[in-house]
Amino acid sequence: MLQSAKSNKRTMESADRAVGFLLSLLSLSIFSYYTFWVIALPLFYTDHFVHKYFLPREYAILIPVFAGVALICFLCMFIGYVMLKSKKKKA
């Protein structure tokens, strides 16, 4: 019984490590893409082939704004849910 618990713990640790690595890789990729898009892309001529791999520059502002609004809405809903849930426990 003790052996299977240790084995299960190792499996969970390696799964957590793999998920953490993939999330870090995804975050680094998104950060690199966005940084190049916003900082380096304006330095290239508009007819350069690199521009076909990126969205129009207007989206460089719109995407983070919408993501921020969605995050704030989600946090407000979560806090409201927790407050309602804790209020029901007290009563």
C-alpha cells in the first residue's frame, strides 16, 4: 500500500512538472510573439514578408484590453460567488 502511494505521488509530481513546463513554454511563446509584434514589427517596411505572420497592429491593443476586461469580470464574479457562499454559511 505504501509503495503504490509513493508511486502515485511520483506520477503526480512528474505530471505537475510536465504541465508547468508546458504552461511556461506557452507563456514564453506568447510573450515573445507579442513583444516582437509590438516592438520590432514597426521597424520593418509594410511590404516586408514578416508582416503576413502577424495580425494588424490595432489588435495589439484590443486583445490585451479585452483579456483584461474578461479577467476583471471573472474575478468580480468569483469574489461575489465566494461572498454569497460565505454569507449562506453564517446564516
